Amino acid sequence: MQSIQVGQLKSDFSNILHLVQEEGETFIIVYGKNHKKVAMIVPYDPYIENQEERKFGLYKNKGSVRFSDDFAMSEEELLGL
């Protein structure tokens, strides 16, 4: 993983894209005098794009938990001290 200034990215954009595509390189784009990290260029992964959207709540209303009225546990018992 390499860091690259915005100015260098502008002048070497084609070469950097080639390195990302062919070599699998990753670049962190830094900006300004303080070299603030602002973005990242990573190789494209078609697997991520083709994934189905995850569905949340598949088990909603399919389980429950009950505690008895006399249930009590100290912090020490919980932590195993």
C-alpha cells in the first residue's frame, strides 16, 4: 500500500491505474501539507458487485428469552472473577 499526493496522482493517473489493475496495488490519496488521508484506490472486485443484498431480521419474532424473577448476577460473577 502506497501513499500518493494529489498532484502526483493527477500527473501519473494512467500509470497508477495500470498498477492497480495489473499489479493489484492499493494507493492512499493524501492531500495538503499535513498529508491528510482522504481516499483510497483499490483493485475492483466483481464478487462484491454481484453479491445479493443481505436481508436483516430473518429471525425476527422466531425466538425469545425469559429470565426468572429471582435471577441475579453480580458483575464479578458475570466476569468470572
